[in-house]
Amino acid sequence: AGQDQGEGVAWFDVVTRPDGSIALMAGDVPGTWIAAAAAAVQLRAVLTEPLLRGAGPAAAIARADAFAQRTEALRMAPLVLAVLDLRHGSLHYLTCGHQAPVIVTPGGTARILPGTGTSPLGTCSIPRVASTELRPGGLVLLYSDGLATTQLPDPAMAALAARAGAGPAGHAHPPDADPRDADTTAAERLCATAVEQLTHDAAGGDVTAVAAQWSPAPV
């Protein structure tokens, strides 16, 4: 907080909705750190309010886009939003000039979902929502690298899948697995690996990640 020379702030949030689904979001706000951080706080509040009222992802993004049109610091801010139905494992998501979510299957395969083509906030772009299904034990990852431009390469995707599947929450713990994985959940391992990879690749920007694992059984 004592520095105001960096470019862009990465942020995330998780919202538990009235129907029991959860909304996961991640994004970046351009500009110097202090101004961008203040704008990110405003954006989280604007998104949380309609999501808590049960609004769908398209309606929530439309509200955020209208707010960004009136807020200079949020114009052209990229964002990804995903709503996970905890009853059936369905995932509805949209990407606003941002990298799409990553899915890791219970079998240990990672893939980046297709983007939905919505433009960054403040551009009056029509929100487009896409859907997919998670299998029991599957994970979804949202990540941001400070400028929302870094797409994880294939080797990094393989590392994400391998580490997410290691240990008690996933597959059998391999002999050469990172000892830090022994007492962590699959979602925690997925986030840790994503942050490590993005920190290595990013050019000094903020990095953040948020992940969820779906299980049809109550936790």
C-alpha cells in the first residue's frame, strides 16, 4: 500500500448465493496500485449485490458494465465470472476480455474453457454466457496475472493437473510429490501451482487465483 508505481491490480472474490450456488470471480483493474485497488473494491461491491439477490451472471456483468462506463478507473477492466451449481455440478461462466476458467477433471486432465467473447467492462458489450459440467471431484480455476494476458502454456497445464490430483483429496499421492501437498486440498494445490507459474511468467504484475472442487456430497 505504500507504493503507487505498479501497473494494475489483480483481485478475486467468492459469493455464496441464496440458491446455494457459488459465484467465483477474478479480474484486473488497470492503473497505479492505490487507485486500482480502490476501484477494485468498488467493482466487487457492485458485482456482489446482484449476485446475492440471485441475479444471473449476465445480469451481474451488465450492472458492472454500466458502473464501469461511469467510472474511469474501471473502463477496459477485464473480468471472468463463473457460477457453480453445487447440486448438479453445472458451471455457467463469461469472460470479459479475460482468460477463461481452467477445468481439471478427476482423471487429472486440465483444459482451458473457450472464451465467451464479451469485451472488457465499460464497453457496452452484450454479456455472453457459456456453460459446462463438472464431474464429481472436478475442479475449476480462475486466475489473473495483473494484466489478464498470460495464458498458461501446455506444460503449466500439465503441472496444474498433476499437482491438483496429488494427495488425499485427489488420486494416490505419488512418491515424488511435493511434501507441501500432504495436508492440502486439491483446490489449494491448484491455486498454489497457478500462482507459482504465473508469478514466474508475469512481468512484475499482481497475480491471484481462486479454485473450487465440486462434490455432490455435503462437505
